[in-house]
Amino acid sequence: QVQLVESGGGLVQAGDSLRLSCAASGLTFSTQAMGWFRQAPGKEREFVAVIGLGGATTDYADSVKGRFTISRDNAKNMVYLQMNSLKFDDTAVYYCGARHYSSSVSARSTYGYDHWGQGTQVTVSS
């Protein structure tokens, strides 16, 4: 069965960095675009970043552009989110999602993803 397992979350101070990882199994990783979303308490899950099959194509939410970097390692079935200059408003549970490359649904929409991980908590203290 498909499994996405996030790791790397934690409690940090504003201005610090964190690197999230997502390990994928049970799917053909090279056919999946991979995304990161986040959900703060009382809010809907929101798009953070997405990366295409080969890693050359990326897209970011305006709120994280220039601070976060998404990357993938197809040999290891891994996707990463490097988060720099963290802010209090980045506090959320971060989720990894997988979507088939042929999906016509926007990659910025949660409906565009077929599989999700359980999430990892990121807490930024101000």
C-alpha cells in the first residue's frame, strides 16, 4: 500500500531553519509530482510547494517564496522541504502529498492529490 511518512518537524525560534523529509513507498515515485501543504489550528490545509517529476519544475505559495525550497531524490523516493527564516506564521502541521503527473486538477489544490502522509508538526516561537 502507498505510504508517505513525514519527518523533521520540531520547535524552533523565529529566524531558524528546518528541513522536512517525506519518504514514499508503495507507488511509482517517478510518476508522481510531490507537494507540501500545511494546516494551522482552525484553518484549512493550504498549499506550500510542489515539485515535478524530474525536480526541475517547482511552484511555491507567495508566503514562502524565497524562504522555502522543495527538492526530491528519485533514487531514494524522498522529497524534502528546506525551510529558512522561519516565522511564527509558519507554525502548522506539514503534510506531504503525492499526485499522478497526469492529474488535471491544480497542484495547488488538496483535491489534486491522491495520497497523504500523517503530517509533522512545525512550531515557530516568536
